Amino acid sequence: GYSARFPENSLLGFERAIEAGAHAVETDIRRSADGVLVCWHDPDLRRVAGLAREIARTPAAELMGIALPGGARIHRLSEVLAFLRGRAPLMLDVKIDDDEGRAAIMREVDGAAMSEQVIYGVRSARHAQALIAGAARFARLAMPAKPSALDAFPQEGLIGARLWEDQGEDASITAIRRRGLEVWVTAGVRSCSEAPGYITAERLAALARRGVDAVLLNDVGLAAALGRRVTQERP
């Protein structure tokens, strides 16, 4: 969403991101103790709410009842799918990797008639193979820990590959292009302990000049301003 200004993984953040001009929104997927798919980045609530409660060990009803800063709350994936249907593509950063979790995601996406709008972030070649075996109908974005691990990913269903900002060497971008895939970049320099999605206007402009296809970032306003500047500078 627009987490630089609004609560992360919130319907308000998604709404404001779309209003600001985001081409797609991203959310994170975990499962509660009773198997409900929820949209939450961290394995627990420490960073956002100051609570030591783990997502995977807490029933969904309890998670939904926790008041978060900014008046937000934890949302089920089903809520987010319904909210975004027909409005914007949704990229799922999937933090779980097991047969039951994958099957649950596929059921919810299919049931919401969102297969054409969803892009599923997959972190390993084995996970990608499992999606193929399960006849997943949504597009996939490869998210290997290291650029070299992309070689093991099957081509079927892939539309692109994700690099971290500090992995964006020319050789890595070229390797992705050779496979006919889009280049996506998650903003944030990890060696500087930057939060995922953080970027400056200057760094964002540099990525645009290099021709990357998408940038996952927290401040949609930066991207919108860059888009306006590029448009105004064209003859």
C-alpha cells in the first residue's frame, strides 16, 4: 500500500495508493493458527503494535480484534481480494511455503475471480514447481534470495524476477532480460538497514533511467511525481 503515509497492509493504504497513481498494490500473506490467510508482513506484531504475539500461533478472530496504530487492523486475504477486484492488480508477497497454504491461496484467488489480477511472489524454484503441479492460474514473480538462484526457476507462469535495490547490477538485470522477463526491484538498501520499500527520489529516478519495469516502494507519491516530471520533460 502507501505505507510511507498510511498503515501498512491496510485497505486505507491500498485506497490511497491507487488514488496516488500506483499501477498495482502489494500485500504480504501469512496464515493464522487456525489456517486463515491474513495480510501481514512480519511473523509477529512487535514492530507495528509492540506485541510479542506471533501470527502463526494466534487464531484469526483474535488477530482481527487487535487495534493497530492509525485505526488499522489485520485483514483477511479474502477482504483484500474483494476490495481490489476490478480496481488494481495485486501482488502477493507470500511468506508461507507448504501444500496447504498454497492450495488455500489458489482457492481464495479463484473464488474471488481474481486470477487475472493477481501476481504471486514465489521465493524458490521448488515453490514455483509446486504451483505448476497445482495448475495455478495466476502470474508469478520470481523472488530468489540471490540473483543467481533465478536459473533454477521454471519459466512457466513467470512474468518477471525481483531484485533488491542493492542487487541491481547490470549483469543481474541482463540475465533477467535474456529470459524475456520483466525486472522488478524492491527499494531499500539492506546494508544501510533501510526499511524494505524505502527509496529517495534520486535513486528512484536512477532506476527509471535504467529501464526497470517496476519498483516496489512505500511512498507512491515519489513515483507519481517522477512520472509527472518525465512526462513534462518529453518534447
